[in-house]
Amino acid sequence: MEDLMRASVGAGSEGRGLWAKQTIAAGDEIARIPTDLLLSKESALRALGSDIISKDMGEYTAIALQLIHERYVLQATSFWHPYLDLLPDTAEIGASFTWSEEDLQLLSGSLIQNISSFLRERIQDEYRELCETLAKDPVTFPLDVFTLPRYIWAYAVLLSRSFRLRFGRKSEIIALVPFVDFINHDPDSKAYVAGVTEAGGWGKEAAGRYVLLKTDRQYEAQEQVFDSYGKRSNDELLLLYGFSLEKNVHNFVEISLAQLWDSTELAEPKRAWLAERGIDQDEMQSICLFRGRWPTEMMLLLRLLMLTTEEIGVRREDAVQRTLSELDLATPVNPDVEKRALQELGRLCSEVLSRCPEHLRRRDAELLRDRASLTALPRKEQYAASARHGEVDVLETNIRRVKRLLCHVPFVFRRRDARKQQVLPGFSADAVPRDFDVFLKEFEMD
């Protein structure tokens, strides 16, 4: 299988990765892997049969079972043995959902600690339910081979290595792409990994389906080739891939709005209005805060939740939706609503931030400023500090922004007069244009 590639698997500082065998020009193919070499639900069905791999079984579950079967039952006789023999074990992957309870304490004060525990519990529950199915054929699926630790290993492999692929108009599939999936992460890489279908002649079926890996830049021989795993926060990287970055512009914090929905007036008409705009129930329940500019949808949702029955002026559901449609909630509605929305956002951020003890915040900040001290720590401690600091940085940045914008709320609705003033309260004269323009820009106002 590795012969199909212009790169080979080798060891580096990030663990195993893909290394160019020769000079590869930008845009060149590195690999073209036929679909019959993939590990997918389809391959699991062929290997294990429909009595076990049912139509209702999830793709991850099916592939996890095949991984255990190929590696621990068939072993050296497996068609995929050369690939499976190179796969890392659970500890090497290091995904935080596989950490011991003791190691999870390294994540104290972070949101990723509970998320890691939750994901592990979900996988454990799935395994216990699956044991009932496997018990139907104890000869093929002995439980001393299909153990919980191996099932967790299979999930760690899948969550850190699998690709979502689409071939033509067919629905998306999840699959392991042997050897290609050893490629490591570079957030700036634009390498291309996708399913492709080669057309046959006129009126004929497709000639073949492949997974294609193309470069985004030139690589010299023996240089490591990278791909981007997507715009992943440190929490996501640590949860699924077992590492985090010292600097990550994609860090975000998800904040629940459940309490606001419980207390807001006219909740059902507001939900219906959002649904009409194509916002589903899950998207209504939380907001994702980034360090950079706020998405328009976030402030729209907060303004909507702050609106009272009196401010809307009607009670009937159809009338409420009509009135809301007449309001432009993508921009500030009035000073009172805007002030309450910002105050509530600040309160939510402060509430989440308070879960991280002050001494951990200070320690992480010092470590991230002193790289020598950070890299002297064991890897799990490094990654935990980077992930937790990423959350804190997002929250503290947004709290500062809220405080600054609250000072300027009155000027949003008198912006023409405000622009004529030489000095805004609390700011020096030379800071006025910049700060005020930033404020208007953040709310997408002229």
C-alpha cells in the first residue's frame, strides 16, 4: 500500500508522520489510494458479516470492531497488517478522553476536563451495549479479545485519524486511509485530501474511486509533509488528537444559554422565529466565543433573549414573529437591550472563568511566556496548560471587550454627534477615532 505514495512513514518530533521520498512540486499528487484499501463500515461489513454489522450500527462502531478483529484476531494474516503494525497505541495517541483519572486532574479548572470524561463514558456505555451483540457469536468475538481497553484504543485511532470523504453524489463516509492518515497537523497547510471519482466512458459506470492527497507547496526529499486537521481549538486537538498548540488562533469557548432560555419572555415564539431563519434547536442553546471578532449571530441571539414582552409590544405568537422580523437584530436595537445583552454576556464569561482557580491562571500564563519552563514539563502537563490557558485567554479577552463596549453604548445611538466630539469619556483625544471606529465595526455599523 505504501508503494502507492510518494511519501513514506517515518518518525519525527511529533511522532510518526509522512516524509517526502523525493522533491514534490506544489499541487502534485502525493498519494492516490483506491477505496478497496480503506477501512470503513463497508469493509467491516465484508469482514464481519451483516449479523454483526447491521444497517443501524454506527460507522465508528463498525470500524472499531474491524480494527480489533484485524489486529488481534487475524494478526499477521490480516491484509492490513503492514498498516496496523505501525498504528500507535492508546498512550502514544494521548487523546485526553483516554487519560486516567489521575491524569485528568492536570486539566482541573478547564472545560475540557469534563468533556474528556463525558466522551470516555459514552464509549464505555457503547461497549457495554455492544457486548450483548457480540455474545451472539462468542467464537468469532471472544470477549477476552474484544476488551474495553482495545475498544477505547480503536476509538482513539478513529477519532484521531479518520477522514470524512464524499465520492461524487454519494453520501459522506468515515474511513481510515492507510498510510495517508499518518500525516501530521499544520494549521496553515492547504494540502488537499478528498474522495475522487474517475468517470468512465460515455454511458459507462465510473472507472474508479480513490482518495487523493495533493500538496499545497513544494516539499524537498526527506521533508515532512503536513495537512491541516481543520480550524481546531486546543480543546478539540487535545480531546481527539492528544496535543495542543502554544498559540492557537482557533481557540474558542462554548457557553450554554440554557438559563437564559428558561428565563426569557415569549420563549416559544422566539424559538419559532429563529427556526424560520434556519437556526436549529442545538444552535440556539449555546454560543461559541472566539478571541477575535464576534459573529453577528451571537449578538443577534443575545438581543433576542433580552427583549421583553413590553419591548416587543405584542403577545400573540404570529404577531411576535412578525414584529421580530421587522426588527434588525443583527445590529443594536436600543440602548437598554444592548446594555442588557452585553452585561449578560459579561456575566456568562465571568461565571465560566470563575471555575478556573486564579493560581492556575497565573501559572499557565507564566509558563506560556517562558517556553523553556513549559517544554521542561512532561507532555501531558504542557498540553493541559496550553489548553486551559487558551480557554482563559478567550474569556478574559471577551470580558475586557464587554467592559469597553458598555462604556460606549450611549454613543452607538448618537454616533453622528459622537464623531464630532473631540474626547470620549475615559479616553485620550488621540484614542477617540480608533476606539470608536473599532466599536462601530464590531457591531457592523457605519
